[in-house]
Amino acid sequence: MGEHPVSVLDFRLNQETGDIRSLLGMNTRAAWGIAALFIVAETTMFATSAGDLSALWPGAVLLVLLALGAVAILAVRQDPLPAPFAVAVVITTTPTAYACFHALPVPNSSPDQLWMFGGVTMLCTWLCVRGRVGAAWLTMVGLIAASILWTISTDRGPLEGFAAGVVNLGPLLMSTLFAATIRPAARNIYELRRRAVEQNAARAAAVGAVAERDQRLRELNAEVTPLLQRIAEEEPLTAAERERCRNLEAQIRDSLRAPILAGTPEVAAAASRARARGVEVIMVDGHALDDADEDARTSVLSRIADELNSATEGSVVVRILPPGRVLCGTVVVDGPGKVLRIEFLPDGSPRDDASVATVAHRD
């Protein structure tokens, strides 16, 4: 039995993140490269304009916060961005930016000394893309408020501080509109993709089932047609031909009632040899092995084949139980003077050594 095509497509479907990161390529190396260039640019502006600052630590701390925020936005898979990350940006960025303002000379000796506006604005736009629009706007309002408090405390009035910060509302407004349009579209895109994958899986499963059925029909025709032609003749069947009919009927019954057992060459051949020795073989498949891992399936099927090969008379009843049971299968060997029952756990191992060796002697 080959690997079912639906299982492969289901695995691929489960691998989809289904968030805005994968749609916009935020989980790619290019995105990380852009974020690194952004941090490098902000660091360069800070370094080249830090000559007459009263303190360097606020700018260094803000750069670290910006870098950590960028890493979180790009690396965290959950979408929207988890609330603790957004709250951390709001409560740390604004006070640090306020400290940066108070380290600046009055008046400013270089336009680059206001680099913190661009850094925080970029972080806010990324927050919008990751679904935290409220946190982005709170951060931006806090930044503008910090700018106003700074200009008031330096006797330049609130208007100058407001004017320095309000220009950054444009990028934030665009990112907000982007989030309002692209994020719902992203959900629709991934829903359509999921449906497409499911339809392809169903189509592949149907094609595989038809192909398997056609192959089985060809095999049955090759085996059954000569016997049917022989039965149609007037001459009575020989003992060997009758035995051949019984064996073929048993094989067809196995393929219908126990497909995974009949589809395993080792088990099918062992069952055929056991029947040729006069052993009654009954096999029933409840599909517990369909989704079992390869090692467990191989262990159970190999043990079943061994028991069929060792049976010389009596009967062997092989049953694969339905999924979700304590056991995945049982083998009952009713031999001369004894009955042996073997129980398999879902991992393919016998239930325990004692249960395997237990023999019920007949009177």
C-alpha cells in the first residue's frame, strides 16, 4: 500500500502559517536584511550627531529597543503579534524617546539628532502590519506628547514639539490603511488557498482510488477469468481446482475485509501458505494501522506473518481494531490442544510478555 496522497497534502497544508508574515515575505532573509539596514542607518545617524549630546545612554537604549522590536515583529509567528510584545513597545519606547530629547542641545546642532522620530515611526508602521494598530497609535501619540513636553520644558512652546512629531502621522496613517485592507485580504487569500489544497487532496485521493481499483481489477481478471472459463466447461473440477477456487475466494474476501493485510505481500503470502496447509485464516481490518507510524505497522505485520507461517492446523483469526482503542490488533491462534492470543499496543509492541505467552489448554 503506497502513501495516501491526502496525507501528503494535509501535511503541506498544516505547514502553512496563514499569516501576514508569509504573505508579505516578512519571514524571508530579505526582510531581515532590510530590518538590519534600518537599524544600521539609525545607529549611524545617532553616532554622527552625538558630539554635543549631554548623555549617550538614552540613544543607545532606544536603539536596542528598536532592534528588539524589529526582531519580535519579524520572528514571532503568532498573528496578530502577541499583546505582551505590543505592550512592551508602548511602555518602553516613549519614556526612552523622552530621555533622548532631554539629552539634545537647544537649539539642535544637526537635523540628524531627531533620528528617534524616524526610528519609532518605522516601528509603529510594522506594528500596524502585524495587527497591533492600537499599540502603534498609542506609541506615536506618546512620542508626540514627549516631544511637546520637551519643547515646553526648554521654553520653546508646545507648537514646535507638535510640529516636529505630527509629520510622522502620515506614514502611520498609510500603514493603518494598509492593515485595514491587506490583513482581511490575507485571511481570504489563505482561506482560498486552504480550500484549493483540500480540493486537490480530494481529487488526488479519487484518482489514486480509481487507479488502485483498476489495478486490482486487472489482477483479479488475470486470476479469475481462467477459473470461470474452467467452471463453464462440462468436465467436473478437480480437487486441485476446487482448492484453487477456495483460495482465490479467500484472497478476494481478504482484500475487501482486510485491505492493509491483504495488501502486504508478506502477510498475504503467509496467509495463502497457511490455507494451503489446511489452516482456516480469517482476517478483519478495522483500520487502526492506517495512520500508524511505519515502525509500528511493520512490527505488527511482521508478527502476524510469523504466526501465519508457524500455524500448521486449526485456525488463525487476525483482527486490526478500529482507531482509538487500547489495542491496535489481536491474533488468536487456535491450534492442537491450545489457544494463543497475542495483543498489540498502538506502538506495535505486544501488550506484555506474559499475555503473549499465555496458553489456554483445552480439556
